[in-house]
Amino acid sequence: MEGYCENMRNITVSVDDDTYRMARTRAASQDTSLSAVVRMFLADYATAADSERERLKRLELAARAQITAFRAADRLDRDAVHCRNDEP
């Protein structure tokens, strides 16, 4: 069985009685334990964070690749940045 040869951490999760009963019943109907369901959820949750981080890193690299040239002389002056002009 998966997980029993590995170092495992015990955690405490608090849920209301109805949620606990429904989750335990559903896990039993799927021939698994509530602990296995929570373990699977947490594994998916943890890897999703890595996937999101990797997705954002790819977006950043793509955006940087689109910048072909940058010169400080290309900056807008202060008035142009703030859309200021001499007209009232």
C-alpha cells in the first residue's frame, strides 16, 4: 500500500460533523479511506502551486522575449506620462 514505507506527517483537520460523515461515506463508496482522499487532495494541491508558478514563469519569459530593444532615451517625459499639457 502506498505511503506506509515513507515518512509521513500527521495533521489535524477540523470539519463539522455533517461534512465528516458525508466525506467518510463517499470515501467508503469509492473503496478508500478519508485519509487517502485528503492525502490525494493535498498532493494535487501542492503540485498545482508548482504548476501555476511554472506557468507564470513561462509567461514572464515570453513577455521578456518580446522586448527587443530598450533605451533610457525612449522614456516619456514627466508631463507625457501624466498626460499633462498647457491647455486647461
